[in-house]
Amino acid sequence: MIFLKNDMIVDVHFFLRGKETAKPDELCSIYAQIDCDGLRGTAFSIRLQIPAKYWQVKPTPKKSKIKPSTSEHPASSSYLLSEQINEGIARIRKAAQTAKNILESTEQEITPEAIKLIITAKRKVAPGKQFLATLDELRDVLTSKRSKNTMTNYRTRRNNIHEFLLAKNYGNLKVSEFRYSHFEEFQLWMIDQKNDDGSERWGTNTINKHLTLVNQVLEYAINKEYLKSNPIGAMGLEYDRSKPPQYMEADARQRVEECTVKSLEREIDVSIFLMYTGLSHTDYSSLGDEHLYRLPAGEYFIKKPRDKTNIYSIIPLLPQAHAIIKKYGSIRKLPRLDLSDFNKALKILGELTKAPFKLSTSVFRDTFISMMENEMMVPARLIMFMVGHTNERQLSNYSIVHPARILHDLNKNKVVIPFNLEAFEDLIKAS
């Protein structure tokens, strides 16, 4: 942004310190540099940070190691805190204009250092805010950027963090008082928590998601000037390997479809719909009548961007899912269930129908993808478009390939099979 008055041009340039050598996800500090008629002052931190890959720099002909951003909004909109970053940068630009006006009105020399002195003198860390209140503020920001349905997990994690704070008498802990010892204590507390049957309450990956949220809160606090620096630094989390896909085969699906427990009718209907569409709970919750299409030949299908990635899912509407829509009259009238209550009902439904494993919305998504691959012999590329993936490799996390599918592809390509299916299935089980 350029300010012009009495032939004085004042520019404010912004750049990332260490961006050239930083890893894409590494946080870098944003620095500002005042330029008055080509005279540049000493760069100074504006106390905002952003991962290097989200900093937008327009190509310039100059060969310079440090390239300032020439964008009005240099923080990419794909970064979850981009609005706060760009607002902070806008405040610095506005402050530079104000400082210039002050120097002019008081007949002082307008120099980069004089403008910088006025800006930095007024920038102080905001008054302390409670950690939990900061988390809620962050959640509101994220909800405004994404569909509210995508924030369900944040509510659950927020409640677990609140439980920890109360258990350790940290209910009034301010974000500015948060220390690494609190982070470590929270991690150990989650590891020690057990269910009634003695099993671990949370797995490693779930614990890491909570720890990541804590780190997000602290980074947000820095950008909002509630906090000067992040007390936990780089976390270096290690995740367990993803569990294998869980495929409900035809007999298990049939038991769910034939379950007649009246008190679970809505939950059963939603389960069937998810099994035969592959939609996540989040995408199902935001599904509307406008996402239902009909081809000229008469076939119905769902076309909807995924809330998580905004990539389209194009799903043929199978008879089982279509029947659920007809039962309720429209997609808009389908039951919308709270995820926590739905999971509790699924536990009961799984016991009643003797499900091969614990039922969940992710199991239904695995089932749809595996069913398409193994029972309907749909090519992987088409399944990718159905479930909103960008490459076929992602399907391996959701689908179990059965021997029948392998034999189908071999026969399709006229490959001679030197063994029978039954022997091959035994071989697969043994592996």
C-alpha cells in the first residue's frame, strides 16, 4: 500500500524471516519494513507468524534472497488463520499512515525510523484472556470460515480440554500463563485416562489431535497478541498407523437393514443411507435437496462438494439410499443426528445386529468403498470421484480388496488362473 502526501511516498513491505530455508509447514515470523521515498528503515517483527507455504509472494524481476510480498492480502485464504494475519497486516499499514500524519502535523521529519517508532510504541500485548475462552474464540473463527458441521470434533476436544483444566484446578488459567509443563501434564493425563472396562479412553492419534488443538490455540493467541511466544515450540508428534478398513459385507449389512427396534428407527435409517452413499457424517449433515440430481435417462445421483476439502463427490444413488429419501419425503427431511448421540446408538445397534466390529460413520464409509470395489467391480478411478478423493492411492485407506476382485480383474484381462478361488481365499486368510 502506498501513501502519498506532499510528494512523500511511504511504502510498507512485509516478508517472512527465514522463509527461504524453512520447511513448508514451519512457522515463520512476519516482518515489516518502512520505505520513505526509497529510503528503507530497519525491519521489525509485527508479532505474527504463518507457515511458509501459506505466504503469497508475487514474482518479481529482482534477484533478491528476501522477497517481500506485494499482495494486499499475503496470507493465503487456505490458511485457517488467514483473516487474522491479513487484518494484522492491514493494521500495520493503517498505523503507518497514522504515524505519517502525526509527523506531518507536528512538523517532524518523516523517516522510516520515526514511523517505526510510533508504530512499535503503541503495540502492546493485549490483556490476559483465559485459555478456554481463547479456544472458544478460535473455534468461532474456524466455524466462520468452514461449515459448522466440520467443527463438531472441536466441540468434543474442547470439552475434554475443559475436563482436564477442571481436574487439575486450572479452570481460570490464562493463555499468557500457559507453560510447557501444562502441555506435558495434559498429555500424561490423557494417556492415563481409562474407560470403565479398563481400556484406554483415547488412542495415540486422538491424543495428538488434542495436543495439536492446544498448539493452535497458542498460535492464535500470538497472532491476537494475547501471548508473546509459543511456550511449547515444535511438538514432533508421532502417529500410530491408521487402522485397516472395516468392511461390512452383505450379511452384516442385511442384519442392520432388517433390524426392527422402533427406538432406533432413525439411527438405522441414517446408517443405511451412509452405508450406501459413503458420505461422512459431516457431509451428510450438510446434505440438501439441491445436491440431488437426475440424469436424462432417469438415474439419480448426489453431487456435493465435501465440507472438508471442497472437492466434489459424485455418488450414484443406490436403491437402499433412495428408499430412505422416499421414506422421509426429501433429503431436507432426513434425520439429523448429533454425532455423540448417534455413536451411542450405534454401539447398541452393533450389539443387536452382531456387527463384526464397532459401528461408526467411518465404518459405513469403508463399507461403501469396499462394496463398490469388491461387489460391484467399479474401477478405482470412478470410486475416487464418488467419494471425493484426488488420487487412487487414498482408496487403500478405505477399502479391503477381496480375492474375488483380483480374480475379476485377472479374468477381464484374460489372465490364466492356475489355482482355484477357494485355495486362494485360504491363502489370503493365512496372510
